[in-house]
Amino acid sequence: MAKKNDFTLYGSVQEKNGRLYLTYRHYDPVKKERKVKWVSMGLTTADKKSVIEKKKRQMLAELEEEELRCMEGYDNPECYPLVKFLSEWLDNVHRKKIQALTYDGYKKLIDGKISDYFGHKTTLDDCTPKAIHNFYESLRESGATERTVLHYHNLLHVAFEYAVKQEIFEINPMVKVDRPQPKKYVGKFYTPEEVQTLLAFAEDDTIYIPIVMAAYYGLRRSEIVGLSWDCIDFDTNEIHIIQKAYEESNEIEGAPHSVQISEQLKNNSSRRTLPLLPEVRDILIAHKAKQERQRKEFRNGYKKDNLNMICLTPVGELIKPNYVTTHFPKLLGKYGLRQIRFHDLRHTCASMMLSQNIHMKVIQTWLGHSNMSTTADIYSHLESKSKIEAGNVINTLLSVEREG
């Protein structure tokens, strides 16, 4: 380990466009080599030599301390920049454990608000519980919801836990940070009559099939857009949920996201087989014929890459999951329908099953929840009718006739 009494940092003053810079050989602990680095002195060639020399000595003294810490290696939290650590952890360690969509989300958090707030000089040693709390408050002040803050909390907690395992931290500072508590969202839902009205108005809309599959099956948006004709078995009358669609960010800034198909579903229970309902069967057969007509109509203008996919635009482009979400409220507004989220059609499907006393376990497998507790937690508020009926049964069984 380098010590102050046997290490001296040397530098020289260089001029570029009339401005002065201090250049020195910076030690890169990752590559374990030195490279020339330029640092602005905030001075110009018009400044006095004595002022320039004094600023040079001051900067070298400060940089010397920083170089010593870096020469000790990145196992020292005083040396490891937070943003650099998070980026390297995400790319080299955590990326292997998560899906591409999750990776994109984490990368946006790191390259966005975390990088903006902490900058590139904040080290792991600076990440005290108070510093993290202050970061959360800045997020809230900028309009972030508590659920969004929770995403940052989870990211930092997992990353710092890795730092503990690597003996960079002795204790995860996140254990002393209060976990954000987002309010539980209670989904809205349509009545069967409202669903019928919606389906009638949406019949000629681009997202008609997504609406059908969400209302009848409660499929997730990604599962719907990921459906291919291979997933539909018209012989056995089955629908196989085996893949999903997700939007992948483009490396070129400002370029549109591309839609990718993946067999990595949200959880093991998401991979399921559902019956092809007669009504849906007819709708899909008609939709397939419509796609064939559009392919002939647009000829060379029709995209040939997605011929096996179900959710396409009239010119054969795969519908983007985000388009389904953003277009849905516009469709409702166009026809004066009650505003709900597209995801609320999933809640609607569950509510209709619950209203008919379908067992919660059946609803769990239908929706593809990972466990029964998830289903019960989301839809317990819809069970009031069945609870009243159960109470009436008990009341009848245990009541005794009273003499008048």
C-alpha cells in the first residue's frame, strides 16, 4: 500500500485556447495503470505566474490525497466512486441474474437520477444512511411517487449487499435507511356491460386484440403483445402463454426502442395454458383473415419480419407494449367511456370471476400469479359478496327457530 511519505504526485501546467490546465499521471485502479489526465485550473494565461504556481501546488496536494486512496485499490470505499461501482456491479455481476427489461430499468436509474444527484466524485464511503435519505427526499421533491423511490431503494440495497460480500462494506448502510412505503393501489374495474361496450367501440382499433385478451384472460400487456400464432392451437382449443414482448432501449440516444420477444416470463407460474374460448376463437380467426387482407393490400410496404405475430399494426409492425398503455386512455376518451388503466382490464377479468364465486386458487392460475398470497392480497377487497353469502350460509345452519 502506498504511503504519503514515499509518494509524491508531479504535474505540469498546460495551455489550451488561452485556459490553463494541470496535467498529471492519474492511477486507474481497475486497469492498474497510469494515464495522463487534464484538470482545469480555472485560470488563464493572463493570470500572474505567482497565482498560477500557488494554484498548482494547492491542486497537487489535493489530488495527491485522492491518488493515494486510489492506489490502495477499490476495496477501499473511500476510493470507489458510487456511480462507477453501481455501473460495474450491474454490468459485470447482476446482469447475469436478471432479465433484459429489468437491466434496462436499473441502468436508467443509475445513469439518470443517481448520477445526476451524486455525481462522479461521491464515493461509497460517502453513502451514509443520511445521504441516502436526502437522496430520497430530493426524488420526492421532484415529483417521484413512493413506489418509484422504492425502486431506487431496492437497487441500492441489493448492490450494497454485494459490496458487503466483497468486503468493501462491513455493514450494508441500507439497513439503517427506512424502506419507502408506497400506498397500495386498488385497481379499478369495468362491469360486464362496460366491457361489452368497450369491445364494440374498439373493434376496428389497432389495440382491439390486446383489449380482448386482457378482458377475457386478464393477460399482462407483455404477454399479449408477445403472442404468436404458434401459441394458439385451434385443434385442441388452447392458448399457450410461453413468451412475452418487451421494449429494448437503443444505444443511439433519441432512437426509438425496439420490441424484442423473450421466453423469460415474469415467473414460472406465468407459463400457462388456457382454454381457447369460443368467442375469442371466432375473433382470432377473423383477425387472422384481416391480417392476410392487409398483407396483400400493402404488398411491399408490409413488414415481413413479424408474419407469425398476432398483435400487429395494419402494415405488419409489431405493436409496442407502451403504445397499448398510452393509446388505451385516448380510445376511452374518444368514445366517452369511463377512464381506467389498460392493466385494470386484468383486474376486471378477476373481478368478474370473483363475482361468480370462482375459487381464488383458480384465479391465481388463470392470471399466472406466482403464489396464492399475491392473488389474495390484490383481490381480497372484491370478495365482500362471497363473504356475505358465506356468512348467510353459516347463519342459516346455526340459527334456531324462535317461538313467537
